[in-house]
Amino acid sequence: MVVGKCNIYEFHFQLLIFCFCSSNARDCFCYLSNCITIHTRAMIKKYYDFWLVCDDNTCGRRTMQQAVRGFGCIVPSCHGRMKQEYDEAQLYTQLKYLESLFDVSRMKEKKNLSEEG
């Protein structure tokens, strides 16, 4: 997934190259902060776009419109239910993952445990 100039799947590799090539830590921090912000905003936008997909494999309908009769698929021959493509659980998991990457207290605990053991 490419968000702006930050390719999220190659994020770690790009960060390492940028930070090693950069002359100061401030530029590295700014680049990292901008990429994380762009990625977070893209994931929140994806959640609030509220795309619905049919859970029936043969249907494959994808829409932003909800049916009047609830979450049932509006294709006549389909008996599937429309589910959110990117739901709150996925957004929460993504945000918690990003939070865990920069959790300083957790890193200190891991360092102390590895030094003791």
C-alpha cells in the first residue's frame, strides 16, 4: 500500500536507508513522524469510508450503500450479508501495532530482561 510517498510495506527498509543517509537525527524523526501520520490517517479514512462487501464468495458485491432491509445483500440471487471491509477491530489492531512500535517503557523492560537473563 502506497500512502503519499511512504510505501507502508517497505517502510522499515526505507526508514533505515533514510536515517543512515541523513545527516542528523531530526530529519530522521521528521520523516518517521510524517510517514506514521500519513499511514494512520489513511487507515482512519479507510474505516470511515465504510465500504461494505458481501460475505458470499460467489457474489463479491462491494458498495458504500447500505440496503434498506439491514445488512442483507441486495443482489437478488445472493443470500449473503454485507460486512464492513475495514472494521473497527482491524483499525484498533493497526493502531495498537503502531503504538507498540514506539512504546519506550516496553522496550526498556525487554532490555532489562535480556541483560538479566
